[in-house]
Amino acid sequence: MKSNLLRKILGGLSLTTAAFIFQACYGSMQDFGIDIHIYGTVKSVKTGLPVKGIRVSVANNPQYLFTGENGSFSLYTESAAECKLLFEDTDADINGAFMAKDTTLINPEGEINLEILLNEK
């Protein structure tokens, strides 16, 4: 019984080792779908200056990012007939309060450069 348990453990370790070697040689699975690259800058309507800390997300997608020091953002998402982007100020006490904004891209392809202007509350 002890040798049977040892054999199962070694078999499992061997299978795991083979999977790691396969990944090292051939890489992991890639997303071969057509993605679009959306990038740009978020600015204040009032001042025209970049706004950092704005949450940028794609609707119905749990992933998000925040604009950097210069108000810039860059993300990749799956190509679709329609892509809705959300811009939300989640740290209003740091950079002032800005109203949320959304924008919908129709039939987006390749790379898209956006300049988003947010109004203050």
C-alpha cells in the first residue's frame, strides 16, 4: 500500500514536470483573437491639463487601470462591433472631483487614440 501511494505521488510529479517542460519549450497558449489597442489622455475641460488617477475600464470587463501622472492610459481589449469605455474619478479628494463619462466606439479596429475631456463636479 505504501509503494502504491509513492507510485501515485511520483506519477503526479512526473506529469507536472512534463507540463512545465512543455510550456518552457513551446510557451503558453496565446490569445489569437483580434485585439484592439486603445490609448489616449484624460484631461480637464476647465483647465485642459491632464488628470491622473481616473479609472478607465471596458464595460462588462472586470479589469481596469488608472491614468498616469500625465493623464495617459493604454489598454488592449477584444475586437467587437461595439466597445464601451468608462472613465470614473475614484479618488476625488486627491485631484478634485470629476464627473464620470462613458464613450462607445463603433466597429473599432487596430489602434485608437482618444482624448477624453472630463467636467468637474
